[in-house]
Amino acid sequence: MSAKHFINDAAVLVDTALQSLTLTNPSVALDAANKIVYRRPGHSSQVSIISGGGSGHEPSFGGFVGSGLLSAAVAGTIFASPSAKQVQTAIMSRVDTDKGVLVTVMNYTGDVLNFGMAVEKAKAAGLKVDMLVVGDDVGVGREKGGKVGRRGIAGTVLVHKIAGALAAQGAPLEQVSKVAKLTADNLVSVGASLEHVHVPGRAPPDPEAEGSLSPDEIEIGMGIHNEQGCGRAKIELPELVKTMLSQLLDKSDKDRAFIEINSNEVVLLVNNLGGVSVLELGGITAEVVSQLRGRGVRPVRILSGTYMTSLNGLGFSITLLNVVNTDIGGPSMIQLLDYPCEATGWSAPIATTTWEANNTNTREDTATFDQSVKPSGLKVDATAFTNMLILGLEALISVEPEVTRFDTVVGDGDCGIGLKRGAEAVIKHLKETEATGDLVVDVANIVPVIEDSMDGTSGALFAIFLNALVHSLRALSPGEATPQLWSNALKQSCEALSKYTPARPGDRTIVDTLYPFVDTLGESGDVKEAAVAAKRAAEGTKGMRPSLGRAVYVGGSGFETVPDPGAFGLASFFLGLAGLKPTEV
């Protein structure tokens, strides 16, 4: 047994923790295959509210499923977004859709892309679905946040509570969405931690490694995925709280003055990141309230407890909600916050009637996902196509250690494993499924493999791009798959991808590799020249300051020493396609 965890297998840990929710609250069920916790059928029809994200933030989000709160929650692996397919299944099969669905997600790229893709697919199927992205963190200000915007942290649970209460009272989707957005727009949060967390299954942290906190240091503004904050300090609790409240309340700080606090109507949430004792959290809460009162702010509601964690993070966050008029002619934000709910994560008791009802009903799949693809007439040598792809994928797998090392410096270390997992799944598919020679059919058959095997930001980007590529190839069919046709199709796919991510060349993402490959292929018609251009572009990301992705929050000078992990991995794939080795370029 690991000295750090009782369960050291991350997959087993997530699966068993989700199962436990059905044991502690008999009103919820689990779709284990898709990691969806949802309310059992039998309650009155209402607007359904769905949220979710990477595991490791418990009780968010599965612990908030229940009467008066969420209708369903979708979980990814630890600190990684669930796939669009998981979310789509939740929307279309695990909740009531008669009165509409509100999907809420925290502002992290992988979550926004995957949940957004699922929402668009649900809309295309005729469902009424709204989506809200919540960003409440002020630890990273406007300047550093840039295009990404504010991260979503613990304040998100207040959005869920208020929106869930309004939905439970029968309000229509338009009102639920409006009040949820009002709540999100009036939230500010900031966190602090004494240490980075250790993810089960990974090597134990080295206290001497670069980026580690010394025993007397505090990270101010640390994110919930181990991201570094806005600075470090060697200070005691009173000074720490003073600094955090200044970031939340200082109107003169134009980088962080996101809202103007109304001292008469403020809700305070002091959230445990997972590793602070109940005793110590009480002391922290008392200090926060004391200092707020010293600033003339007397919260009308004070919540203190464990709502959104970073595994066993040795830290806490402070959230302030500026209560505003909802203008819907119904209950106020405070009344909605006080409204009873039945969800274990909200520390609400489960009613006796719920236990006695012993509801064992479950929902069956009602949505159908047609995976069949009509032939296009766009011909390709099936054997050459398969062999070429396998060479590229094997090249991608071979550089996993390097990609992982780069991502450990500028990210959270999971990029290499994610790319390798996707590549291995596609190779397995190619070896088990004979290519048809119809390019549209063969590419389309790879898409669900990517969607099922890759999660997080990279998985969503590749899935969106490949879906768009299938559409582009079909539009250009029938005929022969010439380099020029490939270039045209890839350019159209780049344009489609740009609708879902603001990433452009120069932002230090995989786009920095993708665009040069596509452009050079169109100009030269030579895959080798395009692959070489991609490799040079990937190398050019070394020293490029990140504008998007988790690297924005990591800080430090790591970006000066390594290339972007995703760009490097994609360039290696292109080199493999061209039959080249990195040492030959």
C-alpha cells in the first residue's frame, strides 16, 4: 500500500468513489460505464441541471446530485474532463428533457470543449439545452488570464445550489439560465495552499524538485488542478487572509476588480480544498469573518465546509457572492440558497421517506447514436492509408516520455499519457478493422475511437477536428485523395476548430504545429516538407509565452526551456506519417 494513498490505482479510486454515492443517497443512480451520477426517475418533471468535470474535486460534482440541486453529474478521470460522449449520454438519456436542460461547467479548456460539443449535438437532436461557463477565480488577474479568462473554482457550487433550487420550484429554462448567469457574474473567489497535491498512481512528489513549496511558504491563488497561483509568501494566517480579501475587494486593483461588493447582501463561502482539518477550517473561517467585518462587510449567509476540493489539498478558498435582484418575480437568491435540498455533498440530511421508499428504478438508454457512415466515393489505397497512419501513431507513442517531461514542466503531466492512450487505441482499431478504401468512411470510423480513448483538452480538440475533417472530405468527394484535396479538407477543419477554441499560431498550442503542416502541404503537395515545417514550428514554441491552456496558470520560466508538449507530439506524428525520424530533421 502506498504511503500516500489507501487506493493507489486512480481508475479504481474514481469508479469506487462514484459507486459510493449510490450507497449514501438511495435517490441517485450510477451509469458506471459513462461515469454519470443521476437522480433516479420518479420525481416531478423540471428543468434538469447537469454539471461535471475531472474527478478529484469531491464532493463536486457527484455529491451535489439530488433533489433541489443537480440532476446529473459527469465525471472524468482525475483532473481531466469527461468526454463529449459521456456528457451527451447524460443529457439525452439520464435526465428529464421535457422542460429543457441547463449544463454548467467550470472555465477549463477541456471541460468547455467537451461539454460544448455534447450540448451542440443535443441541440442538433432537437433538445432545448443552455450552457453556462463559470469563472470566479481572481487569483490570476485579467492580464495573465488573457483569452482564457477566470478559472472556475469553489464559487461554482453556489451557482448550482441557487439554480437547482429554482428549477425544483418549477421555473422555466429561461429563468433558471438567467439566474444561474446572474449568480456566476457576481462571484469572486481566491484560494491558498501550503502544498501541491499528489495524484494517486503517480510517483511520490520530490520536495526538492523545482516548483515545490518550502515548509514555510504559502501559494496564493493556487488552482484546483495543482496550478501555481499569483505568488508565494512566508506569512501567518491573518496576513494571508488580508492579502486574499484585498484581491477580492480592492476596487482600485483593475486587474482583479471583477465585481463591486454590496456590503448589505453578501454570501461568504469558506471552502476546504480537502486536506485542512475541520478544527483548522473553523479557525480560518473565524479569521475571514472578523476581517470582513473590519472592512464593513457583514455576510448575510456564511457557509464553511468541504464543497470543492483538490484531492487532499492542504489549503482553502474564499468566495464572496454579491446578492442581486433576480428580476424574475419569484424567490430571491437568498431564498434559493436556503431552499432545502437532498444531496450528500451539501451536508443536507437524506429524508426518512427517501430511505423507506427504497427506489430501485434506473434509466435505460433512450438516445441512439448512429455510428454508420455512408460511402463517399473518395478513394484511397486502403493498405497504404493504414500503414501510413500506423507509422505516425507509433512515432507519437515513442515520444511519450519526452511529451510527459515537457508537460510536467509547463502543465500537469498528463499530455503524453493521453496522446499515447489515443494512439494505441487507434492502432488497435486499424489492426482489427480492415480499411474500406473509402476515405470518409475510414476516417469517420476512427473518430469514436478517439472520443472513447482520449479525455481532457487534447481529446476534445482532436475529436472536433476529426469530425470536421469527415465533413470536409465528404464535401470534396468523390474523386482521388490528392495532397491538394487533403490540404483543402484540413484547412476547412482548422476553420471549424477555430469556432470552439481561440487558439491561433503564436498562442503556444498544438495549433502552432497544425497550421504550418496544412499550409505547407497545400503549397508543396509534399508530406515530408509539411512534416518538416511542423517540426520546426513545434521547436519554435520553446520560449513562446503561453496564451491558452493550463500553462497560462503554471507561471514560472518553464516555457522558455521546453516546447509546447501537444505541439511537439503532433509534429512527431506528422514526421511518422512522412516516414521520417526526428533525428533526420
